[in-house]
Amino acid sequence: MTVGFIGLGNMGFPMARRLADAGNDLVVYDTRSEILDAATTFGATAASSPRDVADRADTVLASLPSLQASTEVATGVLGGTRIRRFVDLSTVGSTVAQHNRQQLAAHDIAALDAPVSGGVGGAANGTLAIMVSGPREAFDTVAPLLEALGRPIFVSAEPGAAQTMKLLNNLMAAATLAATAEVMVTGVKAGLDPQVILDVLNAGSGATHASRDKFPRAVLPRTFDFGFATGLMVKDIRLYLQEARAMELPTGVADAVARLWETTVEREGPESDFTSVVKPVEDAAGVIIGGPGPSATDRAL
């Protein structure tokens, strides 16, 4: 099977490398020529456009940063002479996934929405959780391919269902990271040692992925380099709220979480690491968690 991969960003590049390392004949495309050149070093063949990928590959995967990019690429592969399956690893929400599926089905291309969770580390190590919805037959065909990237989980035959599942996952991740930021700042303000706070949380019922991994790796050492952009998290929270409100569901907790993330993206910028969510809380309290690093006063200036 010749495999196509479109979108070689922070997540896409290591995923493409894993597919090539698994022995697949890989054709790739990205808008940045330097990234395409880098992909050729692990055996991939560069294509000139999404349509060019679709002319060369039976199965095309895409990892894209926005709803617009996902729709443009899904449209771009239409009419490809070889493509039979399109697997979108992006997080775009159920509405966009359903729209793309309709466009692709009209050209006899099976569409699978397959958003992933696990970050850059999971992409590099092949430990991603991959939520997949769409035709079961198409899933069964690509499942061995996806296993090179992590654990594929079939959610539903309904198009867009995996997108909804991913939004549930990311709202939980956003909420636990925001809550951990707030309690860590409260503890430090009260005079507690931040490492001791984490040790107690992780030994008890307050443990989360944020306390076990994100804070020790990226907040306490002040590196803020966990590998997921604040702007992407805000996009996912907005999509969650959009879907929940469309179903007329209560969103009190999500609304509170969203306010902190909107503040973070405004202050720190969309390209900042999402562990930067702690910074507005630190600034408000006038404390710093961990170190070394600039003081809250210095940052405010």
C-alpha cells in the first residue's frame, strides 16, 4: 500500500516518520519546502500538492492545524486517480468532519475522522490514542497502518463521532490543567513547596495527567515546552462549547475553563505552549511556581 501524508507540523512530521520507519511507501506534502526536504531524509517522497498525493497514494492521512486547512485539503484530494481512503487526524469538530465526508463520498473516497491524543511525545513514540469514526470496512483496512502511530479505537460508524469524542477528551485535559494551575498557585501563595504539592496530589485522589506529567516536565523547570500550542487548545474548547450549546446542554464548567484559556491565548499568544495557562494565574497571585524564571512583576512589565 502506498500511503500519503499531508501536513508535516509538530504532530504530522513524527507521525509521517513512524509510517516510513514501519516500511510504508510514503508520499508527503506540506506547504513548507524545507519540511518536505527534511521528510526525504527518512525515505519519504515529496509531492507538489494534495492532489498529487491523491494521484499516488491509496490511503491519504492528514494532520492539519485548522478547520479551514482540513476542508481545503479534503477538497484538494478530490479527483485523485488513486486515493480510496482519506484519514483526517486533525481536530476539526463534527460539523466539518461531516461536511468533508459528504464531499469525499461523492467521489467514492471513504472518509475516516481520526483525531489523536497524546501530544508530540505520543506522536514520536507511537503511543497516541486514535479515535476513529466512519465506515467500519475502511477502518479495518487502515487499522494496521494506524497501529504504527498508537492505539486506534473505533468510536462509531457515524461521521464526526470521533471528533465529538476528541472534544470531550480535550475539554477534560483543559479543565484538569487549568484546575492544577489554580491549586498550585494557591499552595505556593500559602507558602507550600511546589514539589511537595505535586507529590501529595500524585499520591492521592487529586492526581491528574497535569500533576503527574505536565507540571513536572514543563512548569516547575519553567521550560513551557510540553509540545501543544495554546491556540490549538483554545480552538478545541471553542469547538466543544459550540457542539454542547447546539445540543442545548449546560456548559457552566466549560465556560469557566474557557475564560482562563481565552485569557492565556490573549496574553501569551496562540503559539505559546499550553502549559503557559499557569502564567495568568501566577500574575494575579504575584507568585512563581518553580524556577528559575522571571518574576510575575517582571512579566507584567
